[in-house]
Amino acid sequence: MREEYDFSQSVQNPYAKAAKKQISLNIEVDTIEYFKQLALKTGLPYQTLMNSYLTDCAIRHVEPQVKWSS
């Protein structure tokens, strides 16, 4: 390997973009456990399943129906 490389003529990879952003969420324990159990069945990481579900909701423009009890 060289000791130094010249990157002055380099071009940014157009396919490498920040596709995900790390955030912090407060999620109920039961919800996390549900996705962990689903992860065991599917063989996918539970965070991947949660991301896929939320992405699907965003693509389909799903809006939650919030009903407050009085």
C-alpha cells in the first residue's frame, strides 16, 4: 500500500447517500416485544421490520385514526 493517496481528482459516489438517519424514539415495551417475536419468525432484525412497516405506511400515506375517550 502507498503511504499517501491523491484524492484531489476523486468524484463522490452518486449511489452512496444517507438513506437512513439514526433517531431516538420512546416505544412501548409490548410493541418492541411484538416486533422481536416477529423477527424470530421471519429471520430479520426487529429494527428492520419496524423500519419496513413504517416505510410501508409512509408510502401508502396511512394516517392513524386517533380516538380519545372521554
